Amino acid sequence: MSNTLKHIEKIKERIKESKELSDEEKSNAVEHIQEWYAEDKAWGAFIGELAKISPKVEAILVELGLI
């Protein structure tokens, strides 16, 4: 498991264990974390595929700080 996934799992566990948050707040927070992670992962896959098109495209993405 990657470090990112380990951190996400720790965050989700802490949220679930929280006594200050309502069940609805816990559920919403965990749902948002999962959505954000999926979006970030999808963005990374997209950028990775763009970089494979050509070394020139990859250079542009590096220049923009995207990879």
C-alpha cells in the first residue's frame, strides 16, 4: 500500500473514531476524501498518458510543473 493510501486510511479511521463529529459529518468527510483521492488519481493517470504521447509533450508538462 502506498504512503498516500496509508495516510488516507489513518485520516478516515480518526474521523470515524471522532466523538466530536456526528455520524452524518463523519460520513460526508469520508465520502469527500474518497472522491478527492479518486480525482487526484485520475488526474495523475491523465497526465501520465499525455506524457507518453511524445517526449516533447512530456517536456511541456515538466515545464509547467505537472510532472
